[in-house]
Amino acid sequence: MKFALMGHVSNNHACWGREQAILQICQRAKKLGFDGIDWLDDCGVNPKEIRRITDDFGLPSVCFTPLSVDLNFSSAKERQAGLDAVKKAAETAVILGTDKIMLPMGGKPQFTTQESRRNVIAGLVEAVQIAAYFRITVTVEHYGDERAPFRISDDVNEAVRAVPGLRVTYDSGNVWLGGENAADGFVRSRENIVHAHFKDLELVFGDEDANAKRYMMTQSASGKKYVMAPIGRGLVDHEEVLRVMQASRYSGYVDLEYFGTKYETDAVLSESLKFISLNIRPKCD
């Protein structure tokens, strides 16, 4: 099991579009002890420059997630722009040196969850074919959106059955938000999981300031609001998740996520890595 830092800066950040953004991400990854970078978009920087910098740091790019892909439409014509974005994402992944892309698929108010899933699956059939030309694997994750097409393992498994070649990015926090035990969510999709995201969550009590509200997530079953917390401090049972991952001999990357204002980001990531290291048992082959 190896660990990846999520590489991302928002498009209103002072470093957006500058190589400095990539340098800072790589420096943070090295300082905290991560093994690679999971890119959330390209930070407005030419992918060739990202590759040059990550190579200099000895940090592999392990996945690329474009933010501009939307396949949730009822007609093929409407999905075409999203498929064009898939092609661009696959080309970017090749340059970065990763073999996979992850497509986060959200819901829409005009569609039920089932309608969104049907729309997205129809688009994914073509998306996987496009990416295969570049030898890139397409993955989808459980998504923390009440109307999202893929919230729990049954949802992503349905997509995998319908789309040959599609694979899963397991997300511990998102599958829990969808109402499924996080460890069960891993076990039920294990044979198709090629990447993983960890996030932990704690309940929101009382009012939060406007900035914090940007990072709140809602649990589908209860309607309660949550914010991210260090791995091991929140409500997701990551000790159990780690046990089942090790039992299945998962050897891929785990991306540790934190978006929020309650805690300082580097402190969260450092604490999360420490928690995981204490809960990973030595292999006895």
C-alpha cells in the first residue's frame, strides 16, 4: 500500500497557472512522506511542465481527475462535450505518466439518482473506449452527493457490469456518506478497485461560518451534515477498512483527502499518515 497526496490548487489561488503551484505540491508531498501525487485537474499548468517537475522530485503521478467532464445527460449529443473532455484527460494522463483517470460524476436536480446512473453509464461505455486507445483506465468513485449516480458499492458495481473495462476508485468517506459501512464497500467492489481515496468525517454541531459551509457534506440516509477530519479521528472506521484492504492484499495507492477550514491541512495529513502507519500490520508471507 502506497500513499498519494492530492495535487490541487483552486483557480482563484495566487499560484494558479504557475509552476510554483506544482513545486509547492511536490515539496509538501516530500516533506510529509507521500509516495506520489494524485492530480485533481492540472492547476492551470502545462502537463509537460508538471511531468518535468514531478520527475525531478521522484514523485510519480498516480491518477488524473479532470473537473470538466460531464456525462450526465439523457442524449448522446449532449454527452459529446464530456466525451471530448475524456479524450483530453486521457492525453493529459499519458503526459503525466499515469495509467488511469478518475471521473467524479455528480447528480443533477432534474434527474433521479437512477436516471443519472443510466445517463452516465451510457456515456461511460464510450468514455472507456476512448481512453483505451491511449491505454488509460477509466475509474469512477462513490460520490458524496445525495443525487449522485454512484453512492455505494451496488451502484459502482452496476456500472462495472454494464461497461467492460471500467474500474473503481474506492472512497471510504463517500461510501459511508452513501449509507454503507466503509469496509463492506471495499469488500463488495474489491475485484475492480484500482485506486483509493480516504477521507474521515465528523458531525457538524451548531452554526458554521460561511467559509466552512463550502466543505460540508450530507449523509444520504440521515440528512446530517459533516466536515472532514484527520483519518482515525472521525466516524469512518478506518481501522476496519485497513484490515480488509490488507487481507485482500491491496497494493495500490491511497489518496488522503482533506478539504476544510477546521484544521490545518499539513497537520491533518501528518496525523492521518501516522494513524495509518500504526494500523498497518507487517506482512507475513
